[in-house]
Amino acid sequence: MKHRVFALLLATAVAAVARGENIVFPPDAGIRSVKEFGAAGDGVTDDTAAIQKAIDTVKGVPDTLYFPNGTYLISDSVGIFNGKAHSRDRFISYQGQSESGTIIRLKDNCPGFGDPAKPRIVFSVYEGQGTGDVMHSYVRNLTVDVGRGNPGAIGLRFMSNNSGAMYNVTIRSSDPKMAGRIGLDMRQGQNGPCLIKNVTIVGFDHGVETNDTFSLVFEHLTLRNQNALGFFNFNARTTIRGLKSVNTVPAVRSAKWAHLTLVEAELTGGSADNPAIINETPRLFLRDIRQSGYGGILRDASGKLHTGAELAEWFEGKGHSLFGNALSSLRLPVKETPEVPWETDLAKWVSVPWSKAGEDISEAFQNAIDAAAKEGKTTIYIPRRPGTHQYPRFSRPIRVHGSVNRIIGMCNIVDLSDPSGRMSSGEQAVFTFEDLSAPAVVVERFFLLGGWKGPKTAPMFENRSGKAVVVRNLGHSGLHKKPSSGGEWFIEDAPVKGVNIGPGECCWARQLNPEAPEGDLITVKGGQMWILGLKTEGRTRHILATDGAKVELLGGVSYQSWGKQPLDPPMFTIVNSDASLTFGFYHWNEPFTTIVEETRGNETRTLSRKELKDYHLPLYRAGAPAAGGK
């Protein structure tokens, strides 16, 4: 057993090194290091009080708390506990220097963590009152280790709303028996939407456990050596792509009111006494599932055991097609989000300087980009004024070109005004990408780009470069983008609206959260869009697909909490286009009357809410009628 544990931990470290992780920032970027608060990170000193002091100081403003490489030994829980809604108990980004090098480790045999019946959280992003406004929580590039002899330990509790994510994180038990209660705890009430990506969990009774949530999206999740269950999807609305489980126990169990969309899973190491997946709810969609060693691949909600090593596609409940299509998903080609290398040479970072709240940085912003392009530099950053709610603004369009491959907002809110009216009219996007030399450019880490009062009709992005554009970990005002023929877009963890995909464009979105009462949330006109996890608010049309568009929606939830809404359009409108939709509903008030309206030629048919069961659309398939179809 000891050799196996060591091999797994070594593999995790090697993987992190292979990614070349060394997340560093310029001195004036505005991050706060735990070393400022007295943390030693030497694996010997008790850093509990220093880390807690840092969290208590930083919380409540969208700052970044940085953990340089080192082992931070703790003897008690750290983080936010007994949190209150609409308070300072939110908004923190936790950033490690590297997944394998930054380790928060609980002392072995630590008092208070010995009873699985009375579990305690080691590291808490948020624990407390149920609320929907713990926004912009991030945990990146670090490891949480619950040590040895701590069977009551919960590794990490994560919570975020609208935007928030975990990237490149390991949560592990170093105990020879893999002791620990839960690795990743997603049970906080009203959790989501949020994105969990490139996360590895080693050991614990349960690798992941959920409870009542709005939308949880996982991509490339690895579970190893759990004692009782890999992933317990309890009462949550969850979407998972790329699950890898190495376990003798069941890999997944979905129960109570849970929704689960699971695609591209490899579930190995199973025991013949167990099924790989246990489903106890009528809201399940599975695709491309492979297992080895288990007694079956699925025990469904009726108790039936499905045997075999592979499951190509399967769902609980009734699928729908108004024009006689085969009830199978569209299977659009999936591209991974491009990984733009983190610039470790700080001489290649260019600052957008500002010194006071409300300062117009328009010229400084464009000058920074122009200087970087001229000198072959890569990274543009807008420094934070840590501990404050002071932010800059800008008032003109920005051209991104040359060697620039990353624009990083450092969690700022950057207000936008439009005195010329060119952006509000749609004539000019706020950011235009053209003549780029790198294969991809990423815009990331803005709490809100455009501010709270930015022009509602201004398109934020336009891509004339022919290169890939990645937009992630940000919200913004206005519309998301202008259509640009031939462009490739990647959206991750983004509360936005007005996503418009035009002819010849392709977009891959992970954890997309459009909210707006004014008009259509997503329009695809002749282009192609793939969505992994969609969460919406507002009784307005979610997707309009026309002119031969191709749209695939895999999982998510429509959360109708807004009262007195005058509109009651179809949730999805498909006009002479192809689409497949699997989706859930959480209707608090005034649900949609019509779920799908599809037009083929001159004929229009509708699917009403009354035709669905269990607040769920297991699968809808739109497109040209199959041979012999109606």
C-alpha cells in the first residue's frame, strides 16, 4: 500500500512539473502573499494563525492571496466559517505558485480531525449561511494534504456563484489507509454555478460530495483510491466531462433530486461486486463511458444492471424530437481550451499604470499593448489596489495585436464609458484582436470588465486575427462578442450575455452563465456552438439557432427566480438547424410555457413544459428529419 501511495503522489508531482507551473507576478501587481502575514511555509512552523489572519484581512474585496512554493503546516481549520450573506465573507482568489510545490498540510493525528462522524473542514473557501452572492471565488495551483491519522478531515470546501473556479488543484490524504472523510466538499447550500477543472483527489471515504446546487461543472477530474465512493452527486445539478476514476468502489452515485450529465469517463480498477455508476434519479445522461473490473457499468434508477465495458450513449426518461430525428446527441467535435503558457519572465509583463479611483486608463491601456507588441512582450496587466474598492475606467476601443497573448485584470472591476457612441451602436467592439503572432490570446481575471454601468449594447470582443481567443474567469457588461467569420472562441467560467456566433465561427463554452431580461442570451446564426454546463436566469430565450447552425448543450439548469417577467418566449428556438439539448430546470417562479420551438422549412412545432417529466429535458434532438421521419 505504501508503495502505491508514494507512486500516486509522485505521479501528481511529475504531472505538475510537466505543465511547467511557476505562477509568478510582478511586485506591483497588487497581490497579497501569505508571507506578509507571517506564514513560513517551511513544513515545520505552525502557519495556522498566519494564514487565517491573511484570509481575514483580504476577504471582502476581490484580491488575490498568494502562496509561494512551500509546505504550510496547519493544526486547525483555516478559511471562512459561519459566513453571512451580503458580507465580507467572499471574493477571495487563492493562488499557489505551483500545484506540486505549494502544499497546505494538516498535522498528522491532529486533534479535532479524528472522528468521521464529526468531520471538520481543513480549508474552507466558504462555509455558512446559504446565499447566492459568494462570487468570484478561485483556488488555483496548489495542494491540500490532510496528513495521516485524520479520518474526520474534509480536505477543501469550495463555494462560488456566477463566476468562480478551481484549476490545477490536488486534494489528498497521506494516510496509508487513505483516511479522510471527503476530499472536495461542494455541499454548501446554493453553490454554483462554478467550474472545477484539472483537479485530482487521492483517498478519503468520498472523493467529491455535493448537495443542493445551481450548476456544478467539472472537466478533467481524477479520483483515486477512495474508500467508499468516488463522486456522490446528491441533490445537485452536475455536469462532468473527462472523469478518470481508479477505484474498487463505485465511481459515481447520483441520488435524490440530482441531475447528472456525464460524458467521456474512464472508470477503472473496479470490483466485480460493484457497478461503476449507481443512479437513483430519473435525471441522468451518459455518453462514452468505459469501465474495467466492475460487475456492471450502470445500475439505473429502476435497479436494472447494465453490463459491458462501454456505454456509447444512454439516458433516463423520455427523449424528444418533433421531426422524427434519431434520439442521439449531436456529437460536435470538442476542442480543449488552448493553454497559453504563463509568462515567467517578468520583464515580458507590461503594466497599465493608474493611481486613483476612476482614473481613465484608455491611453495607458493601448500604449501598453502597443509597446508590448513592438518589444515582443506577452502579458498585459492592470494592477490591483489591494484592500480597496478603487478601480480604474476606460472610454475608448482597444486594439490587441502582435506578441500579446494574455490580458490579466488582477480581479479588478474596470468601468467602461462610451462618449463617442461607436461601441454602444455595435460599430466597434470594445476589444478587437488582429494581427496576433501567438496561436491564442487569453483575457482573464476581471471581476467585472466594463463595470456595473457599462453600455448594455456594446459588444465586448471581436476577433479578426484568425487565432483562438480564450475568455475566462470574468464577467462583463454589454454583449459578449461580434460575429467574426472563421474565428475560434473558448469561454470558461463566464457570467455574460449576448453571445453571438456567426457563420463560419466555432465556440466551445464551459460553465457559461448568461443572465439578462432584455433579449436572447445566445444566438447562433450559421455557426457552431458546444456548451458544457449552462446556467441561466431570466425568462428570456436561452438559445436561438438559425441558418444551418449546429448547437450542442450538455447539462446545466434554468433557474427562474425573477418574478413579474413580462416575456414568455420559447426557451430554445431552432430554425432549419441541428441541435441536441440535455438540460434541467429549477423553477422558483413563472416557468416557461414552451421549452422548444423548432421550424423545418415552413412548418413549426413546439414542445411544451407539460410534456416533460421530473423538471428535466433528458434529450432533445433537432435537425433534418431522419429517413422515414414525420
